[in-house]
Amino acid sequence: TMETAAGSQFGAVKTWTIKAAREMGVFLRNPRALVRVVVLTAVFQSCVAGVNYCLLRGLGAHLGMGEVLVYSSVALAVSMLPVSIGGHGIREVSYWYFFGLAGISKADAVSTSLLFFVLVALFTLPGALFFVLDKKGQRHE
């Protein structure tokens, strides 16, 4: 029945969630790994902000790197909320709102978000291509 199927699905989700929580606990008790992840996350956020800074400059909008870092980080965090597919729409609204607070025109803010998406998509395509080709090669072995 449908209730049984739904119950087994929720049971599987519960089991997976408990296992994931345990694994995160193991990670959080490893200070060396935790410090590395925090440092790499700071570098990643700085790189995202740097790209957005250059995109805004290219559009003729001027904003300090510190402000771009703050707004980019907040917009990225908001776009990770599980309310859309891949943050699409949410990211653009976040850029529109947060960069708008800093005086960036709505058009420049949304353009920055869309250009950022295009750049990320273009530079991840080679990885996707290798993934697809690798999967095809595994089928023939």
C-alpha cells in the first residue's frame, strides 16, 4: 500500500540522516581536518567575491572588495536554501537585494549573478564531460 511505501521511505531517510549525523560528528572531532576546511572555505568565499568584484567592475559598478565579500557570502548562503533547483532564482534575488543595499543597480546586481552562473557552468563543463565519458567507458568494460 501507499502508506507502507511512504513509511519505508521515511525509515530510510531516518536511517541515512542518523548515519550522516554520526559521520559529521567524527569529522567535527578532527580539529586538523576542521581547520583545513575552514581555511579552504575562507579562500573559496574570497575567490567568489573576487569574481563578483571583477564582474561588477566590468559592468561599471564600483563597490569595495570588503562589501562584495560580505554580500557575496550572504547571497551564496541564501542560494543554498533548499527552495529552488541549484539556487536559481534565489541567487538572483539575493544579489538584487543585497547588492542593491550597497547602491548597485538592480540590473547590474542580477547581471552579476547571471554572469557568475555562466562562468561557473562553463568552467565545470569539462568535469561533466569527463564524468560522462568515464561512465560510458565503464559500461563497455
